[in-house]
Amino acid sequence: MLIHSIVSLSDIFYNMDTLRVPQYRKVPGGIVETDGKSVTRLISTDPRLFLDARYEPGKKLQ
């Protein structure tokens, strides 16, 4: 199944057993959703920000 959505997959496939509370960090030009250790999602309207290696999903936070 392929889903094209701006809604987080954790919101779509909600499961109480694997519930995690995401943390959000403000960055210049957008918001980064984290699991506390690494980037899980970038929320921004600036396309250049998606090319920035610091905000790649799975990247360790500084």
C-alpha cells in the first residue's frame, strides 16, 4: 500500500502498544520531529531544507 500524505504514519496506523510521544524542535525554516535521539520527520515549506543533510530521517541530533 502506498500512502501520499502529510499526516505522520504513526497517526494513521495508531497502536497503543507502540505509542510514542514525538518531540518537536524548531529549526530555521521549519520543524523537526524527533524520537529523542534522531530525526524522524521534517516539516517545512522550504524545498531547500529537505536537501540539508542535517535533517535527513535517521540522522542523529546534535
